[in-house]
Amino acid sequence: MAEKVKKASTAKTPRKTAGVKAATGEAAAKKAAPRKKTVKAKAVSQEQIAELAHRYWAERGHQHGHHEEDWLRAERELLGKAS
């Protein structure tokens, strides 16, 4: 048979008032979360990406098997995220 286990009681701490808790929480949230900088994405059409990817394919001598690489490279370049 299972034995009953007594739970240890913890000492109760004094509660803060709702007004103090809310004010502290808001101030802490503002300090903890820095403002995010918004970055505007350029509008790039799939046609533009395809044209540039096709150019990369032609520059490589029409070698097959790298179409995804070409597409992603063209996308990065057009969006200004070239690495």
C-alpha cells in the first residue's frame, strides 16, 4: 500500500498591492524589451528573380543542377541581403 507523504508548508510572503504590481510590471517590460527596428522589404517580383537566376545559369555555361542556388542567390542580391 502506498504511504501518504506530507507536503512541507511554505511560509507565506506578504502580497504587493495591485497598483504597485502593475506599475512595476509595466516598467520592467519596457526596460526588458528593446524596441525593434522595422526593416522595409523591397518589392521584388518572381519575374525579376527568375531573370537574374537565368543570367547566373547562362554565366555558368548553362550547367544544370544548380537552379535552387541560382534562385536563392538572385533573391538575396535583389533584396539587398548579399552575404
